[in-house]
Amino acid sequence: MTQQNEKKVGAALVLGGGIAGMQTSLDLANAGFKVYLVDRSPTIGGVMSQLDKTFPTNDCSMCIVSPKLVEVARHIDIEIITNSELDSLTGEAGNFKAVLKSYPRYIDIEKCTGCGVCRQSCPVRAVNEFNYGLDRRAATYIRYPQAVPLAYAIDRDVCIGCGLCEKVCLAKAIRYDDETKERELAVGAVVLAPGFSLFDPRRIPVYEYAESPNIVSSMEFERILSATGPFQGHVMRPFDRDEPTRIAWLQCVGSRDEKTNPYCSSVCCMYAIKQAVIAKEHCKEYDLETSIFFMDMRTHGKDFEKYYWRAEQESGVRFIRSRVHSVDPDPETGNVHIRYMSEDGTIQTEEFHMVVLSCGLEVSTEIQELAAKLGVDLAPETRFAWSSPFAPVTTSRPGIFVCGAFQGPKDIPQSVMEASAAAAAAGELLGTARGTELQVKELPPEWDVEGQEPRVGVFVCNCGINIGGVINVPKLTEYVATLPGVVVADQNLFTCSTDTQGKILDFIKEKNLNRVVVASCSPRTHMPMFQETVREAGLNPYLFEMANIRDQDSWVHMHEPEKALEKAKGLIRGAVARVVQLEPLHKQAFPVTKAALVIGGGIAGMEASLSVADMGFQAYLVEKGDKLGGQAWNLVTSARGYNYRGFLEDLLKKVENHPNIEILYNSTVKDTGGFIGNFSSSLQTPEGERGLEHGVTIMATGGYGLKPDEYLYGQNPNVYTSLELDQLIAGQDPQIKEATEAVFIQCVGSREPQRPYCSRLCCTHSVENAIELKELNPGLDVFILYRDLRTYGDKELLYRKARELGVMFIRFDLDSKPRVEQTAEGKLTVTIHDPILDRDVVLKPDLLTLASAILPNPVEDIGEIFKVPRNAEGFLNEAHAKLRPVDLPSDGLFLAGLAHYPKPIDETIAQAKAAAGRAATFLAKNVVEVGGIVAVVDPEKCAVCLTCVRTCPFGVPVIDYTADSAYIDPAKCQGCGVCPSECPAKAITMKNFTDSQIIAQEEALAAG
Amino acid sequence: MELVRYLLDLAGIGQDRLQVRWVSATEGQQFADYVTELTELLRQMGPLDRDKLGLQLAAVTRAINSPDLRWLLGMERQLTERGNVYHEKLDRAVYEDVVKAAAQEEYNRGLIYEALKAGPSTVRQIAAATGLPIYTISLRLNDLEKTSLVSIMGHEGHSPKFGVLAA
């Protein structure tokens, strides 16, 4: 055992740089593993970088993903390897040898500054795949302006080798002699996150995609909506650039289709609604009509149903339940005629100005080939990576994990969850090798600048011609040298280049600089890098300031070079005045308690505890009852052959016997305090009160099935809930054999005004039950009464199987719910209006099953103790619906399972592992650093008016009655600056942004 | 020369209207023969469309003066005979296709740009003025927008009007 552990390599290879690949890389690297992030394209960012907005919050996709891009790019333990793919993988879990093939980029990433002069001069054009062919780009290109790495590449397929780019490149970054290279890496684990490819609608000719530029794929429409897209976000049709006034969306293109992909792609309903809503927002000047042609509206995610309702009721999106019969483009007008059969069977034709095809998600042939090469099994019917529902991120080959859309079609939050789960799974495997492959940077001690006269060095950047082409930089530098306190004023072609960094370092040492200003681009992307350089010279990193003379000056005043020069002088004058006022800041380090408190002993709590424990940390599993397992005890049967009970018993054994897990039965949390890495909570246990020290907390408080109060539940013995029917099926109850008719009613208590959410798993549950009933009693007539059948992903295959077995599906609307009555003898009748036949159908079931809603367990008490927010339905609210799906808003708190939203067991396990994976990013650290840019209260000035307590968005300030003053814990303060600006007594100071610093900057700025 | 003739063809003027012959001052008869030959040719070709001629010639001129096209032409021998930056010799046919495609696009852009000098127009109005297909105009307008030569300046109903930006 020991010998084997010694051999494990503390590094992981992540294939695919989309959102899943980035998240898993960050979680792995923050948990102490070296990460090689490999992408086939010249940049990371994946599909998220191409989206306009994201559902259900309508956040701008690029705005939320770009901080992640920057974080990945700047992480010292993540190496981004672009233009590369995995050529071979040998060895075994814990110790692989990976051979990468890196294709030539022809532009040196280290030298390229992303200035774009090569693109402007390139004489040849290629299809711009970033905009899905809606426009073109040069042969020298960058996928998008915020790309990471921020370096151009040459598209060798169209480049004719004229040599012009080399002539114009001031950074000397062009490498025509670049060639394919092989590289061998030693890694302990591999995470596959290669993503999906969009279904190509040319494969179904009836959609006439190839025949009209006004019939676009959903990704093309996404680019049309985007401000960085071909039409700068103006909604226009490609054919004649006219503004469309009627747009149609056709759902299930390449999904739920026997001839192409039999599964449901899970995301298209939501993205179509989002596109319709956003398109309407873009076209404020006129009334854009939007129509979505669909079979079942599948809005099964958290807050999706409400989004759907708002789209229909507030935005006026038209939803047409139909089958599209034909699509007929008119080459003259560019309009498209759609013939469809509506639900009542009538054929209708409508004319639209533009048609969007909601294309499905699939695994590309390249990725299928890669899987075959790696020995990773694919699910035969869907071609997504195969995994067990009980280990959703584990592939068929040990040591290789999977996350994101390659695991199955899914949306962003689900991908992010799996990404963190895959990081946890790899962390469990490599726990003993944690920290062995990390880079350790030796830094010189900081020198004390206290009492020294300011000696400022200012470095002015030409940014190729980005700044220098507009502003006279030599003149500017001359002027800067005359400013008070400036000892060195220097100019560089590219201040961010490695050699200039060295030059800055030398200047600091030679001239004893104690403050540094860089006048260049945006602090958003470059501040941390310059701060690092300054720190390497022994200077406190907070003695640094930037003046953005590119984004705020040369770019916006391109045609006024004289005025731009004056503005640059002002900006730098302000920066210098501020930098001399800055003071060094130091962070405090606290040791991290390497333990997690897990609340709730269901599957989510157990899986999270086990993962934390397997990664080598302590887990305290708190269960308020006397038994672990939660809802999983109710899962006794599965049409898919899942052995829930076997899994549960096995898991129980592992959890109960794990040396790193302590289970506290019949216990509840009474109080908690402290901050991330250093929490301390008190618990009520049967043995009395007990204190626990822990670094993080995971909330897995679970949920339960609603006991219905309608459809004669509890009044007739033959009315069951789904879980009750499970018991009958598992016990092969004679009632099933004797029955002649069984009916299921869906959405019992879900998707109702008082509970406006979809419970996500009931459609699949009923379909599975129906299959099992048919198998036990083939003569049984089975009816499922539903509103929209939501068998998303590969669960669609179950729906197909049920139909093949003869299960009948009848649809109803919220305003025409089925009527359940019983005769005097107790015989049930169900009356439902069949929309296809347009008449009432009366069913006489021997078994009536109600697919009832899933509710969160009430957590008012601990919700209060941990200050966790809940939504209107009582589910815990994550920190961010898209990118932080397992984090709670307070640092160090995570969530998983039914407490978050109804979900099937595989998704619960993924989320539980994800919570553990996120927890590990903190538990792996030895110390947690607090302070720096935080607010500090002066107790002398504080009048205890509570303004800060009320205004803080994070609930940090408290009143310290021993000092009669507000107190802001530097460990919790987020440095947002709200309280210092609100404090009426000016008792609160924002470090690094003090009044005197800002006033000095403003006065200098205005002095010109 | 080849390129100018190609552009004249694109413009519908016809490549044969431009001929180059090397004639010495002593070869008077030969000169006269060439002129007769050209006159005969022009007679066969018939009159030019005078309404569109100005626009067409202006577009040809824009195309000939475009830096991309000039650079490509200048690189002809380098790319096809001496070898490009990857030490490969470009097949002449490939080179010619690249140049022709570039010339076609430059000409179309030139035509649109020149047409727009008369005032902001919708895509369909541009089509009427230039005779170019609607979708081609939409694509080339996109190129012109990217290089900040053309921008949307108002609307006519739901059709945006494109206009020339001041340099």
C-alpha cells in the first residue's frame, strides 16, 4: 500500500478548456495538485465564451466567465497547453504517462501581446468559426478579445505564407518555422472535459438550413445576439440585414429523433426561451413576435419554470405545442413558411422572417475516437461517456474522470458541479501525493519603507502601437519624469513582456524605488502580474498603482492625439499622487482546521463525508435522526436495473468504518462562529453539548416527497404516491397482477402557482414505474397523464421504451386537471380531457399513482444559525446560479442534494462530491490569509449608529459591546467599500482606498 | 494587367476593352492594324452601359488600389517561384484563385462603397444600384463595417440604411 502511494503523481491532466475543464482545473490546483489544462483550440473558454446571455438569470456569459479565464491564466499551478491533444496514455490510475501532441501556432505565446496589428494587415480571409460562419476573420486571428492566452495564432489552412504579419509584428512573435511537437507528462489522473459539438442541421434536409441564410442554428443566433457578434448585438437577419419582426424557434433539431439522436439534449428548451426573451429585449423599438414550436417544454432546472412562465406572461413569447411538418424558404423575400400540425391535429401555415433551429448537443467523432483510444466506454445509444449512476464522474477506465457535456447533455451549472466532483474524485485517488508537484516561489523579505521619502518609478507602455500609435509616449515619459517624487520614468514597447518585468526589477533595486506606477492597460488583467514583480523585488505589493492610458485613453481618443496626450499626463499625475500616499498592507495568516462539518446523513451528506475523508481530511457527519441513508431507503426498484439498496448498504459500510469520519447521530447544530478555515460550532448530542472545530461546512439537509391533499389521496386505498408504488412493485404485490388498468397523474403539487417549480425527477420515475408494471403484468393498461413529459437527457430512452411497451400518454393543462372520483364501492374513475381527440376520456384505474412534488426539509433553525439564504420555496440558494452551484454565499459553506433542488440520485452524488471538491480547495491549505484590502473601524470615532451593520451586503460588521464600537472581522470583509462610504462619522477606513489617497489622486488629476 | 482585365470582366465592362501591345514608333502599320482590330472588337461588343459606368470604374479603381490586393500581387513571384515563408511554392492555380477571389471581393466592396457615396441606402436599394445579389451585399457590408468604412445610419421601416463613414 505504502509503496503504491509513493508512486502516485500529484498532477492531473485536464482535457478541454471550457467551463467544466476550467472549474476542475481550478479546484484541483487549489487543492494542491499540478494541473495541465489542454485544449485543441488556440484558446480556452469553450462555448461559454460564445454565448450572449445565460438562463435563468440573464447574466452576460462573457462577463461571468472572464474572471474564471483570468483566474486560470494566472494560477501558478495550472499550465495551459493550447493547440494540443492527447496522443496516448499509458500506465495506470495514479501514475499515467501522457503524450501530448502540440500543433504549431506559428505565433509565440510568450512574445505575442495580442495587439492585433497582424490581423489588420493580413490579406487573406477565412470563415470565422467563433461566429459560426456568420462573418469572416483574417488568417492571423484570436478567437475573441478576452481570450486566454491572449495571443494570436495563424490559421495554416488559409495562410498563403506571404510574410506580411512578420513584417508588421513589433513584438517579434511570428514563428513560421513552428512545428508539431510531442511532449510527455507524468500525471496521476486524467479529467475529460472535451464538451459537446452542436448538431449540424444540414443532416436533416427538411429544415432547409443550407437553403436560406435566414434559417440559422441556435449558436448562430446566440452570436447574432452577442455584442461581439457579427452584427454587434443588433438583431438582424443575415440575408438582407433587415430587422425581423417574426422569429420562430424549432425545438428538438437533432434531439429526440430516432434517425439522429434519440436522447433529449436537456438545454434547448431553456436556451430557446432565453433567446426569445433576450431578442425581444434587444428590439425595444418595435414589437418582435417570437414563437417557439415544441413537443414538450422541458424547464426542469432550478428557477426555470418561473422563467418559462414569465416569458409567456410578461414577455409575450408564444409557445406552440406542435409537430413541424415542413419548412419552406422564399428565396426572393428571405421569409420562411412553416407548416405545422397543432395539438388538435389541424395543419396550419405561418410566415416568419427568420427561423432559429434549436440544435441538440452531441459528442463529435473526434472525441468518440479519443475515447476509443483511451479505452473509455461510451453509452452505445447516446455516445456520451458511460458512467454508473452511483459514480457519475468516473469512467470505465480507472483514473480517468469525466465532467460536463461529454458525460451527458447538460447546462452550465450541472457542468460546473460535475467539474468540482471530478476534481474531488481525482483528489480521492491522489490524496497522498497532494502538494508534491507544486511550484514554490521563494520571495525575498519585504523591506521597510516606513519614513522613507517616496521614490517612484513610472513605466510607460507603448503597447505596440496601441498606445504609442496615438499618444506621443517619449514626450509623455519626459513629462512624467518632472512629477514630484518620480525618480525613474521609462518607456517600453510592451511593459507586460518578461524582459520588461526584469527591467522593472533591476530599476527597483538600482534606484531604490519604493513605489511603482505602470501606465498601460487595464488593472483587471494586468495588476496582479505587476504586483508580483514588485513583490519579487522585495517591495510590498500594495505600493503599486496603474494608470490605464490604453482602454481609457488611446483607444477612445484615437483621432485626437494631442488631447489624448494631455489626458495621459493627467491620468499618470493622479496615479503618482496616489501611489506616494499608499501604505504597505500585510495579511494575517491563520492555520486551517482540516475538517468538514457535514449536516445531514442522507446520500448527499454521506457521499460528501466519504469524499472529504478519502481525500485525507476529517469529516464530522451530523444526523438529526438515529439512522443514515435518508430518502435512499425509499428507493427499492428501478426499471434501469439500478441496485439502489446494494449501493446504499455499501456506502453505509464505508462511511461507518472510515477512520476519518465521525458520525454524530441524534445531533443538531446549535451555534456556529468563526470564519473560513477556522469555524467553531457547538452541537447538541445525546451525550450533551459538544464543540467542534472545522474549516468548512457542507449543508445536505435533504428533502421529502409531498403527501398530496388532492385526487383522493388518503381517501381511497388504491391511490398511491410514486414511492408507495415502488414498494408494491418491489414486493411484486398481487394487486399489480390482478389490476387491469393503472393511471399516473404527474405534477401533483409541482408547477402550480403555490409551488412554481418542476420537481425534475417525477416524469422519469413514473415512466420507469410504468415500464415495470408492464413487465410484471403485460396485459395491464397503463396511462400517464402529464403536462409536459420531462425525461431529459438519456431518460428519453425510457420514455421511448414505455411507448413501445404500449404505455399511453395523455396531456392536460393546469386549467383542465384530471378529475378523480370514486363510486360508492370505492372504485376509482379518472376523467381527463384528451386534447388530441378533443373530448373527455374516462379511465377506471385499479391503481392510481400520484407523482407528487419534492419539497426541501424545513431548515429555519440552522438556516438562521448559518445565515444561509433560501428561495421562496425553501430551497437553499447557491452563491451564483451558474458558476457557483455548490457554494453558499458565505465563504466556506457548501450545499448538496435535495436541499438545493429536486434531483435524481446521480445528480445528488455529483453535487455531494462537488461540495467535497470545493471544500478541499480550502482544507488543502495550511494557512488562510486574511486582511489586505479590508475596511477598518476606528473605535474612537464610531458612534454605534449601526449604519455599517445595515448596509453591509455580507453581514460582516458586528457591535463589540466591550469597546462600544462596530467591529469588522478582516477575515470576513470582502473589501467592497460600501460601509466606509456610508459611515456618517467617517469612522471606517477602506485600506488601500483611504480618503486621503483618493483625494490626492483626484486633486492631481484636476491640476492639469 | 491580367488582374485589371479580370476586374473589367467582373464590372461587366469586358476585359477586351483593355488591350496592351508593344509597338515601336517605327511600326506605324502595326499600330494602325491594332487600332483597327480594337475598333472592330468594340463595335462587336456594342455600347457600354453609361449609367453604371462611373460606378463600375470607380469600384475597379478602388479594388486596384486596395492594399491587400496590391500586396498579394507584389508577392506573386515570391509565393509561386521563390517559395513562401514556410518554404513552400504555391501552385500557380492556387495563387490565382486566391487573387481572383480577393479581387472579386474587393470589387464588390468597392461597388457597394461607391454606391453608398450617393447617400445611405438599404441592402435592397444597394442591390438595385449595383446589380449585386442581396446576400452578397449583406456579406460584403459586414466586411466594410469591420474596417470602419461603413456604418448603419438610420432605418427605413425595418431595413437599416448603411452609409459611408468619414475617413
